[in-house]
Amino acid sequence: MNNIFDKNLHVAIIMDGNGRWANTRALARLKGHAKGADRVRHIVRSSLDFGVTHLTLFAFSTENWKRSESEVAGLMSLFKQYIKSESKKLLSNGVKVLFIGDRSRLDSKLITLMNELEVLTKNNVSLTLTIALNYGGRDEIIRATKLIASKVKLGELIEDEITPEVFSFYLDTSILPDPDLIIRTSGEYRTSNFLPWQSVYSEYAFVKVTWPDFDTLMYKNILEEFKARDRRFGLVK
């Protein structure tokens, strides 16, 4: 079914379980991450088909640097490969790509590829695909707070002007709507420092399957179930 929604919809996904998928098959963890990258292609396509206007994917957290050097290096290589292999397809399908997170710790070649993809797809309007890379919600809030503090110190902003709307302007997601629905795969029931400011009124869906096994039908079923939810945003109906 195409165009499940007749209005803007922002779906965010915590893509969890690549390593477990590989472990249960006696494969190297990077094989699971490669399979997960392939799943991203399917879910981006499905998002276009279902009328999702914004899709945000949690690809690498600020905490993921704690993993082994070989796994981190493999992930960074995989990110580069994905950008190189998918850029033309994303452009032709009308997908606008954005990256959020702290880029300062990423290597220069990856940053260049990220920047180039953002510029290449900046005029696309069918779907905004945001990839959270070296992203952590607390880190984002601290970075935003420092920016605001510097503005106050310079006299460019006064304390009474700091509202939730102003604070949101200094976040990585300033040009994005807050997520309507956040999906987490692999059977874990936690948010893992993902979009804590933006998700105050987000709906959640937790599914047991690992990310590489999260297919289009599962995605469709979650979206249909979400559509039936009564979202009150603090109001009484």
C-alpha cells in the first residue's frame, strides 16, 4: 500500500542488532553491519513508497567508540562505501540526505563524502533522510548549550529570549520536525541517548527482530498501527 499517510510524517529508527544477527550465524560482526546497510536501502525505498517524509537513522553513537578498533574501523569504511554506492540512487529517487552528530572525531575522507552528499541532494524533496553519525543526545544538548552561552556572552542573545523554540534552533536537528514515531529493533526497551530533546511527544515501537531482519511488511504494520494511535500531546480529548 502506497502513501499510508496524507500528511508529513517523521520516522526515526534505532537500528539495533547487527552484531547479534551475525553472532547467531557464526559470522563476523562486520558481516552483520554489512547486512544492516543493505536493510537501510530497503527501508529508504519503503519510506518513499509509504509516504514517509522524514526518516532518521541512528547509525553510530558517541558511545560506539568503546567498541573494538577493528569494528569501528570497519564501520567507518562501511559508511564510506554506502555513500559512494548509494549517492546516485538517492539523488535520482528524490532523497535529501543530512547528517547529524559531532563530525570532529570523524576522518577527513568520510567528512568530505558526507558534505558532498548533502550538497548533491540538497534540492530533493521526496524524502529527507537524516543519518545520525557520532551522535549522542546529551552531547548534542551540551554543544547547543555552549553555542547559546557564547551568544549570551557576546551580547547577541539575552537570557529572557531563551525559549524551547530558540534552544531547538541550536540543535543538530534545527531544520527537522520532531520525530512522530521512533522504532527500535532487536528487542531492547531503551532509547539509548537518541533524540532526547526532540522525542518528548514521540510514539515508540519496540520490535524483537534484529535490524537486518526488519523487513518492509514489519515496517508497514508498525506504520499502520501508529496511524491508529490517539496522540493527544498533553491535551484531554
